[in-house]
Amino acid sequence: MKKLILSAVTLSLLLSACGPKEKPLTKEEKIRQYTQVTGTSVDPLYGKEIGFWYGALSGENDVNANGVGFIHKFEKGTTTVTANLNIAVAPEKQYHTAWLTDDKRSNFLKVGVMESIIGDVRHSATLSTKDDLAGQLSVLVTLESDAKASIPGETLEASGKLREVLKPQK
């Protein structure tokens, strides 16, 4: 019995080693990853992370949705905002759009139209900016009929408040 199992494992390893070699990733397939260097997150493009906020996103107005939003602030002056949301695919010619705003909802920054790369409920929008986002820690997701909308419409689908995890360093 042990010989049979050992033979099966050995054969599996040999077959996987004989398979085709992996081709290098194309530009579209590359995924940036942060790496830990002595307890600090470092992005190869933006440098050392100096601030981080995140929080849960929940459905509003009987919309079944959940997700997470986060902000990374980097030493080279760039801030990235990401909203990931599980929500039903938008009706035709309508768009789930993510926004960052302050507590009073007086200033809005469009994170972007949320996309689902494989056409299911997983949607995401990301924005990189040099703008100062101080105080803009609320994420809103609205349903828009115009992908180029510059202010949120009235159909609120999800929202969440981001909390500071890594205090920005000067």
C-alpha cells in the first residue's frame, strides 16, 4: 500500500515537472504586491507606506452588498483608494460607482466605476492620486446612469467609514 501511494506521488511530481514552462506575465496580467521590509509595507512604485485606513462596506436601502474599502498613503506623495464590493451586476447601461467623501458629504472624490473582471458579484474600483484626502474617510457606492458622472446620484447602494490603522508619519 505504501509503495502504491509513493508511486502515485512520485508520478504526479514527474508529470508536473515535464509540463509546459510558464510564460512571463503580460503587462495586463501583472499584479503589484506590497512587500514587508522590517515591519514596514513598501510598494515598488510609490515607496514606503506611511498611512493606512480601512473599513467595511455594507448595503444601503435594502441592497444586498458587502465589501471593504481602504486607503494607502505613501512617502512619495501618492495615495491609493480602493473599494471592493460584492453586489449584483448593475442593470444594463447603469454603473456601480465608488466615491470618497467627508462626514458632511460636502466634498466628493470619484474613486471610479466599479468593474467585475469576470462578470460576477465581485466589483472593484481603485484610484491613485496626489490629492490631500484628509477628512475624506467615508466610502459611498451609488448606482449611476452615466459612467462619467462627477457627483454622486441619488441611488445609494452601499457605504462605509474607514478607520485609521497606521497613523500617517510626517
